[in-house]
Amino acid sequence: MDTPPTSQHSQHSPATHCGLVAVVGAPNAGKSTLVNALVGQKVAIVSPKAQTTRARLMGVAIEGDTQLLLVDTPGIFEPHRRLDRAMIAAAWGGTEGADVIALVVDGKGGLGPKVTEIAEGLTGRREPIYLILNKVDLADKGKLLTHAERLNAILPFAETFFISAQTGDGLPELKRALAAAMPAGPWHYPEDQVSDASERALAAEVTREQLYLQLHAELPYASVVETEKFSDREDGSAEIHQQILVERPTQRAIVLGKGGTRIREIGARARAELAVLLDRPVHLYLHVKVKPGWDEDRGVYRDIGLDWVE
């Protein structure tokens, strides 16, 4: 990952600390929910569906004199197409240059082969690796201890935490421990900045989140959102034009809904959330376009923040 830009806050006192935390794990472990909780507001989209996160995103959290740069990565899973391979490359790439790697595990589920495979893939790393068993509010306490023992047998973790990103249980202790592990140095971002995402990228992610929340089966995975235009109106409001790319005409019909009801609902909810995140009125215009093979278009990968992989 590129080195973050240094801000005016770099003139902080010599006592400041700043470092990278790579948040990795299998799909649906709660990585994005954890990043949002540590930052204190929403910076990454979440949904009940697996593989919601497609590209790396950085959330910026503050703990005392420490700035935590939290790299939210896509879930690591078995790839079946180029887009999958690019997402997995982004996940492992997110660990490069990290001061701490945080492996997030769904504590209420079983330890499937993918979780143990990720743990095995982290062996030999020089960075401290923390095990974070998430969703403890929903998990059997006995199973949590068993999960922790099994994973520590594969990879002796520097620290093990039991948390719930949803309820906040265990988060203060985790945040303090992460801050204590960060090296001394200036902050890279202003104190009020919570993410490295541009407003254009944020707008596309918010609309994509609504596709995951409102559409069923595989359709969200067969679509992508591109922000074509983002401009400021004279009254201070934002005007945003986006296109939703799908692979087939039948998919376009589903996204539109009967009489356009579905696309209006997607737009209304995305518009409302963007108005809160951007702290100003938003005019959002959505267009659904059929583009067969969009997931083989280099330009799409560039737009959504993924590297092209062979």
C-alpha cells in the first residue's frame, strides 16, 4: 500500500505514534464492522452477504496520542474468476508494511478450512499478529476458547482478544493494545479525517451497499457501481451521477424493479446515507447499464481500486 500523505498534524508533539493495522480474515468475519467501530463512525460498507468488501480501504482511528491506520481488506476465499483473484491479492497486499496484522475470526461459526489456511499463510511473518475472535455476543463461550486454542496451535499469536464489533464488548481493550503497538512518529492524517477514500469512491460504495442489502442471490456480485460525475452545486449540495453495470438484460430488469420501484428505493436510501456522510444535501442520479464482461475490463478494476491480475 502507498505511504499515506503526511498532514499538517505531523507537527504533533514527539510523543505521538502512528502505524498501520492490517485487518484480514475470511468473508463475513466482521472486519468492516470492526473497522467502523474502532473509527467511531461508518467508513466501510457492511451487509449480511459475504464478500461485500472488494478493495482495500483505510479507516483512521485515534486513541490518545496514537493514530491507527486500519486497513480493511476483502475477505480471503476460494477464487473462481479474475475479480475474485484481484480481491484476494488486495487482501494479502493490505498486510504489506503493516505494524500489526489483525486476524478477525467469526467466533460463533466453526473453524472452517479457509480460516486455518489463512492462519497458516501468516506463519513466518515478522509483524506481531493478533487473533480477534469476533461476535462473542452470539457465540458459545466454550467454543470460543477451543477456537483460540486451535488457532494458537497453528500460529502463536502475540495477543488474543474476544470482542463483539457489533455491541462494543472488548473494543476498548483491543484499541488500547493496538495503539500501544504502534511506533513513534507523526500522524499522517488530520485529526478530523476518518478515511482515505475520496468522495467519489465513497459515493460508489454507499450505492453498492444498497445493492447488497436490497437485491438477492448472486445479483450484487454480478454488478458494479461507477461514479461518473461528482460536482458541487452553487447552493452547496452535491450532484452525483452513477451507473450500475450488470451482465445481462434480465439483471437490469431486476435492479430497476417493476415500474422502476427498486431503483428508486436504492437511490433514496443511498441518497439519505450520503447526505449524512457528506453533511450536505445530495442529488443522486442512477443509471443501469448492461455491459457483458464488465469484470474483464481493466478500467473497471482501476475505478474500484483493484489491481489487474492475470
